[in-house]
Amino acid sequence: MRRIILIGFVVGILILSLGGCKSWGKSYEEAAATTFKVNVLRGTTALGMIKMMEPSLKPNPRLGDTVKYVIEQSQDTLYAKLQAGEIETAVIPTEMAAKLYNNEGQYQLAAINTKGAMYVLTNGVVINSWTDLKGKEVHFAVPSKALLAVFKYMLVQNGVDPDKDITLKFIESGQVQTDIANTNKIMVMTEPWVSELIGTNSNIKIALDIQKEWNRINGEETPLAHTCLVVKQEVAARDPEKFGLFLQDYADSINWVNKKPAEAARLVANHDIGISPEVAEELIPRCNMLYMKATDAKPAVEKYLKILQGNTPDSIGGKLPDKNFYYK
């Protein structure tokens, strides 16, 4: 009799356990079904999400592994998907975000994530100030019309005419390493390529930090808002509370990466973001990552977009986005 009771007790426990597992599995599936899918380009823009991509890392991200991260290989592919409305949230250049909003109106800017990562490099040339660039040939190796506009803006602000005082030569990505390997070279470059070049050639030096000069002119509270996080309006509206948790996770991840570059670099090996762990630790401080929510970032974004509007208006869709561009 005791044996029968014992068997019944064990069976009952198993049923309860299985029922609990089934219930937990169902709730997890429901959470995963309503999660966010994030698309991000390979490179430095993915670095800020490294901690979020590791849900087992303490403290755990609020949304855990219910967020799916997709690493995009091409900016053109990413933009095409955004135009088609196929993406829920993404990290993209700010000018692309403005153009999308002006043309399609589907995506809002939720936050900016950088103060910029563009530098003037030299090999065998002494450059201590912007005026030292006068009379020099400067090689521009950044595949971005927007950042070219920023560079020209910085020159003008420092009394250098980009059309008369310097010779600007554009360098294709495949020619960069060979080009700057020669002495007496000046090149404008962004991360992660700055760290990669310095790592392969000790003669290459950082002569000018464009971000520091930007902040000197525009103030520390107005970062160079080159990249941002966008969200599809209907996605944020569907579950604003959960999207708010995602934004908190993003802010925490960026802060963690900034404080612990060595630990963040080790995580890079787990994800195909186009940066090696060896390079990642060195470049993280020069990526100048930060998290600033859209409403706080609006002055910085508008400053950046106004420069582009005056130099390359097509890159932002011809006009400044209205106030609804900024997610609240």
C-alpha cells in the first residue's frame, strides 16, 4: 500500500513539474514572439551592443535573450531593408535616419550613441593644429559625404578654406593601407580603421582629434551625433514599456563597454562584427560611445543635420525632420 502511495506521489510531482515546465516554456515563447529584432552594421556601431548580445553576463540585460541581433554586412542592404519597412530597430548613420523619416516617415530617432570617431592621421608630417594643414595634400579615406561635410566645416571654423588652402584627395578603401604607408602623408580616417592602421605601422600618429575640436566649438553638451538608434513607429507604439526596457539595456551596455574595454574586447570574439578582440580594446576609448535619448539629443542632431543640409542636402532628404522625428 505504501509503495502504491509513494508511486502516486512521485507521479503527481512529475505531472506538476512537467506542467510548470510547459507553462514556463509557453511564457518564454510568448516573450520571444513579441521581442525586438535589431539590425546593426558590422563595425564600431555594433560594439555598444556587445553586452546586450551576451544575456548570461551579469547583470543580465532586462530583456535577456528575447532580443535578436542581426549583423548587416552592407550599408546599402540595410538601407534597402529600412526603406521596405522590414526592420524593427537599427543602428544607422544619423543622416540616413533623417532621410528615411523625410521620405518614408516610418522610423523615429530613439537615441544617439556616439560623439564621433574621426581623426586626422599623419605619417612623417608634423601637424599640431588645423592651420598646419594649409598648403598640404590631405587624403580623405572616409566613405561618407556627411563626414566630408563635417571635416570641411571643421576646416572653415579654424580659418582653413577647404577649396583653396588644401588639396583634398579621395582614397578608395582598398588603397588606404598602401597610401598612408608612404611618408609625408596626411589622412582623415574613422575607427576601427584608425586603430588597425596604427597597429600595423608605428609611424602613423593621430594628429588631430576631430571630436575634441567639435566640442570646443559647439560645447560638450552637443556631441557629434554621427550615428543613432532608430525604431519603427508602430513597433515602439505596440509595446512602449518593453521598448523602454530595451533602451535601458542599450544605455547600460554602452556604459559597461566604456568602463570595461578589456572585458568587452573579449566578448567581441563571440560575434562577427568585423573587429578583432585585439583591436577592439584599443579602439573602444576612441569610439567615444555614449547614450543620449532622443529628446536630449535633439540640439546635437539638429546641429549635425544643419551642416549636412548646407553641404549635401540629399543625404538628409532635403530638409530638417520635424519634431515627430524624435521618439518620446
